[in-house]
Amino acid sequence: MKYTHKRFCLTAIALLLVLRFVPKTSADEIRQKVPVASVITYLGYEKAIELRNDSTRVVLCPEVGGRVLEYSLNGNNILYISQDERDWKPGKRPASSAGRFDIGPELVIPERRVLWSGEWTGQITGPGSAKLISQPDHSTGVQLERTFTLATDSSRLQCTQTIINVSGETKEWCHWSRTFAVGKGICLIPVTPHSRFPNNYVMYEEGSLINMRPEDPGIREREGMIEIFQIPRKPKLGFDSTAGLMAYVAPTNLLFVKRFAADRDRVYNEAAGLTVSVWYPDNQMIELEPIGPRESLKPGERASFTEVWWLADLEFPETPSQLDLSQLKIRMESLK
């Protein structure tokens, strides 16, 4: 059917009216929705890798230990950076604060400076993603890879550590996250059924003693959560929760959430079979530690463990013991 002149004019007018009300997307708006990855200088590190979207910034450090130096929401960094780190210059002894990762179990793994504070290789692998690769470490027989991917439109940061057996014999290690966040906040671990611990957590006392029935006025169970709302009597705490979740409310008005796999049927080879640990000293930092299951790796085999990080604004209560857990749970549910 051929268009008449009148029908053509009406169609053109209708099209113009539709286009008039279609929202325009500028080039800047399009760029904001795509995470950026670039090599920058940060605290004297000249090979730092920045991942950034409209609200969230991540800075990775391949030069010392393959770490995260910044994880910030609207410029507010949840990670604790020590003064030694801030004063670091090339040629000085390496500092190691902020977003550290490691392997364990803690009491039996040998010293591993190559992995902990050695120089890693950094690669930008795509928009908002990067990979850090360690040197092979002869003391543990493994090499580590860490990949980081920042979401397009949220604070979601996926952190995956892969353990690769580069030795000629079977190795049994586990993932061990050792993230320093800014201190003196409120830490929460969900309680799950069938804990091995009478109080759903343990406390490490002096030496090698692990207290299976600790009592502490700053730690309590409330609304299905173990809540650490003030400095505990001893700083190192352990949990066997299989919720795969830990949350931290910082005095800087940030909520930091970590999600990860926790499998009741796997073997966890920390001394007390922990899936999560918290180190809460009377200091300016707190250490938030998801722990992976034992990985039995033959030569050439590899195993990965993923943590998904989230940040959100959350006002810190005037009285830490009066945190609104209902509000917290709603906020955590929105971070998925």
C-alpha cells in the first residue's frame, strides 16, 4: 500500500512526538555506566590499578602483596591504611595494611613473604576488572591469582583468589581473607544451626588456648546474629557459621558486607574448624576474615574462592549497643 501525502505527514509528526519524549543519553552518561580501569600512582605505588564507576572506587596494589588499598563509596574508604603505608616510598620496607588476602591454615603454614609482601604482576582484563598474579612461592609450593570485578552500577566487587599448585607434590591449603577495615565499629555474624561451639563462637586466649565457652560483655547473640559491639576482652574470635555472610558497621557511617560460600560438608582446616574469624584489637582497625575449606591440590591443580563485597551508607548509632538490626537486615537485603 502506498502512502498518501497526508498519511506520510501524519506519520512524520507522530514520530517527532515520540522522539521528543524519549530521554536523551549523553556520551558522559554512557561512560558513567561503564566501569573504568586504569593504571595510576597511589601512595607512592606507581603500578596501582584503579577500578571505578559512578559511586565506587577500588585501588589495587600489585607492588606489595597483591592487595586492595581502597574500596570506597562516594569517596569514603572502608579500608584501614596504616601510617607506615601512607609514608611508604620505593626502596623502603614493604607495608601491608588495607585489603589483604592470604592462605592458611594459620598455625601450620610456613612463612611466605613472596606471597604476602612480594611484588605481583597486575593486568587490566576489561572494563572494571583486573587480575593480580604472584610469583611462585617455594615455601608453600603454590602461586596465587586474584581477580577483581567491579559492577557497572553498584558497589558490588567480586574478589576471587585462586591457589595453583606449582610444586611436585600434593598441597593442602585454604583461602584466608585478612581485610583491615577502619576500626571501632560493630561486627555481625549470622548464627546457623548445629554449631560446634556452645556460645556459637570461640575466643583465642593466651598462647594456643582456644576458649570454647567464652563470655564477654561486648559480644551477644541478638535476632539471629552474633553482635560484637565493643572491643572484646581478647581480640581474636572464631565462628563456624555456614551463612556465608559477615557485616560490619563502621563509625564512618558505612556498611561493609561480605558474602562467600560456606559448606557444612567440607573440611575446614583451621585449628577450630573456622569458616569466619574476626580480629578486633583496641586499635584503629578490625580484621574481617572469611576462611575457605581445605583444598587438596595435586601438582598442577587449582582451586578458587570468591568473596563478594558491598558497601552502603548506614548511620552509625550514637550508642553502639543500640544498633537497629531490623534496619540493618533490610539494608543488607538490598545489597544483592
